[in-house]
Amino acid sequence: MTFDFLRTRAALHLVACAGLLGWRAWTLRSDVWYDWVSIIALYWSYSAVASKSRAWPSVTTAVMGVLLGIYAAGQLPRLLGWSG
């Protein structure tokens, strides 16, 4: 019973992630790869399927690094413009 519940739950998570990614791809077109919501949705789908794997901490670190890079790339021009 528990195993079936976990598989159903993972499947629902994957459907929700696919819907979110489809919506973001439809609205953003080519910028979807730089969109933090899309990256989080991909990470969510990975964690729904493979959260018990040995690679999960490495994947988490990589995703957080990519998100930090996207944030820094957006903030660095503002910082340089502000500081003169």
C-alpha cells in the first residue's frame, strides 16, 4: 500500500512539473533555460524520482550554483551601475 502511494505521489509530482515547464516554455519561448522557475521545476521532478540516490547532494549543489549564477548575472550590472 505504501509503495503504491509513493509511486502515485511521484507521478503526480512529475505531471505537475511537466505542466509548469510546458507553461513556462509556452510563455517564455527561448528564455526558458535561464528561467529560475524552470530550473526549480526540473529539480523538483528529479527529486520526486531520485531523491534517495547518492547523486542527490551533488545535483542539489549544482542547481543552487546555477541559480546563484543567474542571480549574480542579473545583479552585477545593477551593482556596477550603482557604484559608478
